[in-house]
Amino acid sequence: MKQDNAIEIHNLNVCVDDQRILKNINLQIPSHKITVLLGPSGCGKTTLLRSLNRLTDLYKELKVTGQIFIDGEDILKPRNDIYEIRQKMGLLSQKPYPLPLSIYKNVTYGIKLKGVKDKKLLDYNVEKRLQEVGLWDEVKDRLHSSPDTLSIGQQQRLCLARGLAVKPRLILADEPTSALDPHSSKTIEDLFKKLKDQYTIVVVTHILRQAKRLADHAVFMHFGEVIEQGSPDEMFSNPQSPELKKYLIDGN
Amino acid sequence: MSRRKAIIQYFSQGWMMIALFVILLLPLIIGIALTCKSGPIFRLCGLDELLFSSIWKPTGGQFGFLPFILSSLYVTILSFIFSAPVCILAAIYLTQFASKRLISFMLPVIDILAGIPSVVYGMWGILIVVPFVGESLAPFFNVNSSGYTILSGGIVLAVMCIPYVLNMLIESFKTVPNGLVEATLSLGATKWESIKHSVLRKCSTGIISAFGLGLAKAFGETLAVMMVVGNVVQISGNPLEAGYPLPALIANNYGEMLSIPMYDSALMLASLILLVIVMLINLFFRYLIYKTQKR
Ligand SMILES: Nc1ncnc2c1ncn2[C@@H]1O[C@H](COP(=O)(O)OP(=O)(O)O)[C@@H](O)[C@H]1O
Ligand SMILES: [Mg+2]
């Protein structure tokens, strides 16, 4: 089995009009590790993450070229089973976006789309996923009320639970803690560390310390290019490129 | 100095209160005035007979408003049936599928359409809709029709309401954050499922209030409808017959027919009925909004 890489990106380019947002990205994302995409804001981290599950489709002005292999399939090829491919990846965005449904239905949303109707199975999933993200005890008495009453940190964990419910193999997280208080941030970070045995995790961040805490594999981006990548210890103690050196000085 | 500020503060707050008070009082004053002015007609017969009688013979002292009320409702409901699907689909297309260039082109166009005076829509109705209904549609159903029909009124009204309602729907849909759409898609929803579960659901109150305001506006719309609807007092379920909506009754006759006894009061009562129905429509939609918000 050469399944060491969950994702392989070849020559990925994303352009708007004549501006290149991502320039010739070549990247391998190792399985069952936390890969951290680090870089100053505006360098294209969100765009790269969106390309991975083709949410770039939503933005007509973006032109995406290149190849992204997930399970040996190039997901950028025109296809009509993109929904199944997206279910292989759970998405956690910068701010939690709970669906305008009850807490219970938020968790079951993705499974129901898959066609599961059995009440017992749905109940089981809700409990299991909320347990996984440590939210069960906090919400088990109000599963059928709106998630609006939860704190932002709880909402973010609910969104994670909802993503896990579709049994993804990857978790894509775009600055998942930037809207959270330190305590909730730590909860999310701890969750990632716990979850990496079962999932491949890609975390975008612009916080250097978070990158150091989480990363098994670090990728430094700058103006749409991957400048350096490698093990975080080596990379951060012995930066090769002037961009990363400068970022490390400014970031601390 | 601080005393002067205090005085200014006091007066400006006072003025604001008065402005608010006037706004609140206005519908009440209008309602009271209309009720008083329509008082005399109740000496002729009771409210139930006025509302539910279909005999309109002012010279004989018989004032039954039912044909007018039904015509108004019929035209309004037809216009709703024609315009609602167009508005929803156009709003979804413009906010979810269209390119940025198309939407930035369409927004001012919709504003312009919403600003066109209703008499222009009426003229368009006479030039295009009436001949179409009279010469193409009616023969197709083997009906003789001048074209000045309830159906023509409904079509013209629908076209008038579309930009108005569409504008509100687009404003509402634009408030849905991209992140919510992305969330549903990432969970495996198709584009259509995503729109249904994120945009339409999130905007359910916005949609209801847009349609409510559109309906209330349609019900009270006078000129354009009057120009194409035929203005014949009758009750008919056939949309290819002429009708005579309430606002048209008032606009056509006020000032001209006042020599007939009680006509004055009758028209005041017609205005009052119009006001009450529009308020009822608003209240009903308020209630729907309240219900959906609670859910
Ligand atoms: N849909 C879009 N249209 C135009 N420009 C875009 C679009 N999406 C992203 N960009 C541009 O691409 C660059 C990278 O954006 P992004 O990926 O959000 O960066 P990051 O997440 O690293 O802050 C920014 O300069 C942004 O303005
Ligand atoms: Mg970003």
C-alpha cells in the first residue's frame, strides 16, 4: 500500500482574471497526521483549502487548473459525483455556521443526505459524534432547540461533530479557532490531536504558535506559493528562505 | 452653555416623540375619518348586507360591495400566482448562480423597473396584454372577450409587483453568509439541496414579508389595474370576464357621481374596506413571520 499521502496536489493554479492567487502548488498531505498550512493572511490558504473539496466551484470568477489526487482520483476533473467526494472531507470554517435547524438535525444533516432514515441509527450517531467533540453532556437536554443559544466555541464543536457524522477521512479546518476564546481554542486543538489517529487533518492558520503546537507536517505559504515545507522542528528552528525567516521574526 | 445643550436636547427629543406620535396616529386618524364619513350609509342597511350583497344600484339606494371585493381579491391572487414563482426563481438565480457582472447589471435594472409609474404599466397593458388576452388567449379557449379582463389585470399587476418583490428577496438572500452554503455543500448537499436548506430556510421570514408587502401593494394598486380590467360590476369565476376592483371604484367615481344620494358615503366605506383588508393582509403575514421565527 502506497497510501502514505491522503492528498497529492500537482501544479495547482488558481487565477482570477489575470491575477494568480495560487501559483504552481505541488504538495503532498500525509495521512493520519496534522498538516498545518501557515502563512500571512491573503497568501491563498483559504483558496487552497477550497480547492481541495472544490468549493471553488461556488466562485465562478476563479479558474482552477492542475490536478488534485484523493484516493488516486483527480477530483478536479469534471464529474458529477462531487457530492460524494465532498463527504470524504469534513469542513470547519473560520466562523461556525450552524444550519438553521435544531442541534440534533445539524448533526444528522449529512447522514440524512446519504439516505439514512433509521431513527435508532440517527440517534446513535448524534450521541456518538457529540461525545467525540465533548459536547454531549452540555447539550443532551436541549438537542431539539436551535444552536443559536450555544456559545461560539460550542457551535464550532457542533460544526465539527456535524462534519464527522458523514464519516470523512479528512478534516479541513480554515483558521478554526480565530473566532474563539483561548479556552475553546485549546479544546479544538486538543480534539485535533485526539482525532488524528482516525483522520487526516489539514489546519490553516496564521498563528505561528498554534502551528508549532499542532503540526506534524508544516507548509509555509507566501503570495500564493509554497515556499518551504517539512517537519516543524526543523523548519522553524532552521528556516531556509528569507520569507520564512522574516515571518518567524515578525510572528513572535 | 450646558443649559443650552440641555434645552436643545429636550426639544429635539420632544420633536422626535411628536414625529413618532404622528406616524402612529396617522392610520388611526384616517380610519376614524373614513368611519365617520361612511356613517350615513349604515342608516340604509347593515354592514353584513353592504359587504355580502352583490346588488350595486346606487340610484336605487342599493350598495352591495361584494363584486368589488371579490374582483380585488381575484386580481390580487392571480398576480400573486403569476409573480411569486418568477420572483423566487429569479432571486435564487441572481444571488446563487449568476456572475458578479450580471447581478451588478440587473440590480439597477430592477430598481428602474420598480420606479416606473403605474400609468406606464397600464399603457403597456392596453397595448400588449389586452390584445393578447382578447385576440389570442380567449379564442383559444373558445371564449368571446374584449381583452379587458380580470386576467389582464392580474398579468399587469404581476409584472408591476415583480421588481418590487424581487428587490426585497434579493436583499434578503444576500444576507445569507457564503459560509453557510459552503457548510451544506461540504456535507454532501447538491447545489439545489444547499439552496433549499441554507438560503431558503435562513430567509423564510424575509420571503414571507416580501410576499406580504407585495400582496398588500397589489391589493391597493389602482391605476394600472383600472386601465385593463374592464370595470364591469359582476361576479364571475371566469378570469376572461371583466371585473371591477375596489380602488378602481373609488378612483372612477369620486367627484363625478356625488349627486346620487349616499354615493359619497358608499365610496368612503369602500376606502375603509380597502384599508381594513390591507391591514388584515399585513397582520396575517406578521403572524406567519412570528410563527416561522418561533419554529
Ligand atoms: N473569489 C475571489 N475573487 C477574487 N479574488 C479572490 C477570491 N478569493 C480569493 N481572492 C484573493 O485571493 C487572495 C488569497 O485569498 P485567501 O485564499 O482568502 O487568503 P488567506 O486565506 O490566506 O487569507 C486574496 O488576495 C484574495 O483577495
Ligand atoms: Mg483565509
